[in-house]
Amino acid sequence: MLLALAAVLAAPPLLAADLQSEVDAAIEPLMREHGIAGMAVAVYDNGQAHYFNYGWASKRDKVAVTRDTLFEVGSVSKTFTATLVAMASVEGKLDLDAPASQYQPALAGSAIGSATVRELGAYSGDCLPLQFPDTVQTPEQTLAFFQHWQRRSERGSQRCYSNPSLGLFGDLAGRAQQQPFAQVMTENVLPRLGLQHTWLEVPANDRGLYAQGYDADNKPVRVGPGPYAEQAYGIKTSASDLLHFVQLQLQPAPRDAAVRQAIAITQGGYFEVGAMTQGLGWERYPYPVSLENLLVGNSAAMIREPQATRPITPALPAEPAAWYNKTGATNGFGAYVAFVPARQVGIVILANRNYPNEARVRAAYRILSSMEQ
């Protein structure tokens, strides 16, 4: 596979060469092993951004990946949704501890209607499924699904990673502001985060930057519509924009107090799940963290199986000495984001093919660990 030359910006020559060597050593074998057409890697280290680009955004058109190539990031979108919800909370438009039925009255009297906004954002309002059933497609069917939901667990006793749970979490924040979720995200949240090439719906002017995804059979594919797709897995963004989002996690924007406070809320600790603490969108681990704990925390079992959990009361504040991360995937893309505030480092890894979380975590851990030397 032809690899585009890695581009490294704003770094001293020796550091740039050393870091490029480490990233190449982690990424090039990974691409060969998993048949990935193109990848973008961005690293932030103590005030400096470094960009590394590999392969093709489109194999057919021979378009090379750049720092501005748009990738689907799947469930990394959940961290954006959590930021939107937290901003609504900071600005007094939503109460994280209010029941869902307060913002969606049609859920009054239902089992899920008593779950709080915060519990839904931490996948602990009940053991909702990973995905909606195939029969649920329309807004009316989505509402009926929740209205007829039969409780499976006591609130706050189990963590069940769930697009319906996170989707309802975001939907409630839109309703609290009397606007569609997509409008709040597009017109308010993304601009205030300073993200100029991050989209729910890629506009015509940016479609030339939108990478082509490839499924398990190497067929071209892109994400399609679905219930709560915007809230759960709808973001398309670039390595440069996503690294900017990481920088905000490390050094929140001082000019927008609501953004700063919202980021702190998303990084808080709300439920304990083994070595992992569940935030809103983000998952965190005490730092230093072992690779083994990260692999367990990002394993298929953590996505597909219930985990016993307990609420943390009072909630833990954002923790500088923590490894924060989030994986994301669609049928044709795979993403991973991680950062450590105490070290002022972070990494973004984007690919136009879905591939195992283990490989993403190992690559990120290797690259960030090499920067400690």
C-alpha cells in the first residue's frame, strides 16, 4: 500500500523526526495488518501539534489523506453530545439530575421516564440495548420503544453501553432548549468550540474532503440515517479539528466560561466500573495506567455485556492525573481519542476502515508512552 508522506508541523527538527519514527512504527504495520486504506494521526504535546497522514482517503480517486480529511468518528460523537448536554446544564437550561420525563412528558409513567439525564448519559438509567431493534426507525417508533420499555435493572446498578441511552440523553437536551438536537449542535455548540470543519451533515463545500469508508469486504460505505444517529455516532471531523477538541480538554477555552465548565462536567466521575470511571462521553483511568487495563476497558465485552457499577456520590471532579479515552466506529471507519491532562498530551487516530479497538489502543499507548522518554 502506498503511504502518503507523514507531515509534522510546529516541532523542532529532532523531535519531529523522533516522533515521526515512533508513529510510523505503530501505524504502518497496523495498516498492513488490517487492510486500512488511509489514516490520519494527530498528537498534541505540551503546546505543539503534530500531524501524520497515511494512504488514501479514496482508493478509487487516489485522494491522499491530509490533516483536513473528514472521517466518520462513530461513538466519539458521544463526547460532543455530552459537551452539548453539559453546556445546557451550565447555562441553567437543563438539570442533569432531573428525570427524563421532565423534558419528554410522553415518558411520564414509563420505566425509563424516571431515569435521570445524568444516568442516561452514563449508560446506567437501565440496561438498555446496544442498538435499537431493526423495527425501530421513525421518531414515533423510537418514542414507542421507550414508552413500552420494561425495566431490567435497578437504576445505577448496571452499566450497559447503549446508543438508545446516549441518544435519549442528547435528545432531552435539545427538548430542554426547545430546539432540535442537530440545530443546537450545529449552530451553537460546534462554533463555540471553535470547530470549523466538524459536521453532522457534511456541506457541499466540504464534501471533497469527506473520506470514503470501506467495510469488511473492502466495499465503499458511509454511515446512513438511523434513530438518534446524530446524538450517538453522527459526527464527521478532521484530525486537525479533533485535535483542537482534545486541546480544549487539556486547556479549556478561557473566553467561554460555559465551555470550560461543561468540559469539566464531561470529565467528571459518575459511576465506577472496575478500573474505569465513567464520565459523560469520556471514560477515564487513574494515571499512570497499564495497557492491560485500557485493553479491558475498551474490549468488546465492555461494549456488549452489562457491567456491575455503583454511583459515585458526590461525583468526582475532573482529574488531571487520568487517561481519558473514547473509541468510535461506523461500518467503514474507526477512531480513537485519548489524552492525559497532567501530561498535556493527547492523540487522535482516524481510519477509513473499522478495525479492532485493541489495535487502536495499543498504537496510541505505544506512541504516547514513547513521548515520556
